[in-house]
Amino acid sequence: MHTVSLTTANQEFSRLIKEVGHGKGFLITRRGQPIAKLVPHTVDKADDPDWAADYQRMIHRLEKGASLGGLKIKREELYER
């Protein structure tokens, strides 16, 4: 993340926005102290119906558990060295 002063951010806002559009991020400072971040927007995965369906399928499989074919294993045996 690049650091720019508030004055620079104000004077070159259009250029900074263009660079943010290409994935760069900026930390904006006033008198050397951080006051804001200018970063690319990320899409919320939960709004994607395909992602949500895949997530629900994964949760269902985790709740159901995996079959070990009748094999019974104690927790202690799994972590024995």
C-alpha cells in the first residue's frame, strides 16, 4: 500500500482513483498520521448465487460427516505419534 498526503490525494484524486481501479491501494495521511485508506472495492461473495449454493452444499457435507466404511477410530489414535 502506498502512502500519500491528504494534500496530494486532494490534488491528484482522479489519478489515484484510476490506480485504485488497477488494484493499487493508498494510505492517506495528514501531518504524517494515517487518516484514511483508499482501496479497491471487493465484491461480497455471499451475494453471488452460485457461491452461496456451493457454500450451502459444503456446510451440508460437513454436518453429514464422512463415512469411514464402518472403521472406528478413537481421537487419541489419530494424534498418536
